[in-house]
Amino acid sequence: MAQMVFVNLPVKDLETSKGFYEKLGYGINPHFSDDKTACVVISDTIFVMLLTEPRFKEFTKKDIADASKTTEAILALSADSRAKVDELADAALAAGGSPAGETQDMGFMYGRSFQDPDGHIWEAIWMDEAAAQGGA
């Protein structure tokens, strides 16, 4: 079985957050979703669990970071091309997200970042692996 990644994110408004990720083209798995949680399917092995802040708090004794003011993590997703990076970032901005940084273009690597409605930072990155390894 392939190893899976489950990213758990606290959200202020579950319906707003679900709508944001659906507008990016991701589905919601209803079997792992309820009125406090939504399972966003990024791929066969990557899932984002959106949890209302009270539900998220059930899993930790620490304070929940306010992602609109602090950064705890930057989540990066690979893309198949520069065009796919732009497609995802543009969709995020159109869906209510906001820019999180400048476009990065190093020739062999290209990336753009955005924030979701709760301020969680995401990056979409394309890399020409052959060029990065000195093969092109």
C-alpha cells in the first residue's frame, strides 16, 4: 500500500473552506466528512482534512495558530508544468484566496504561492528534474 499524507487544517468556516477547495477542482470524500470535518481529496495519496477550530482543538493541547497572522507551515504541491502551476494559483485567487508571495522562476523550477480563506499558505511548484540534476 502506498504511503498516504493527511494534512489537518483548522478552519473558521467549514462551508467556505470546502467551497474554496472544490473550486480548485478537488473533491470531498463524504465518507470522512461531517458537519465539523471535510476530507478534501488532492490525489490518491494526499488528503486535506478541514476541521472546524473546535474539532481541531480536540486533537491538541496547544493553541491553534491564527494562520492569518502567523505561519506554521507552507504546504507545497507539485505540478506537471508551468501552465498547471499558473492554473492552480489563478483558480485559488479566483476562488477567494489571496497571494502569498512573488512568483519564483529559476528556469528549471517555477512556483507560485497563495493563501486559502483561513490564511494557510500553499505553493504550486513545477521542476524540470533533468535540468535540476544537470542533465539538460
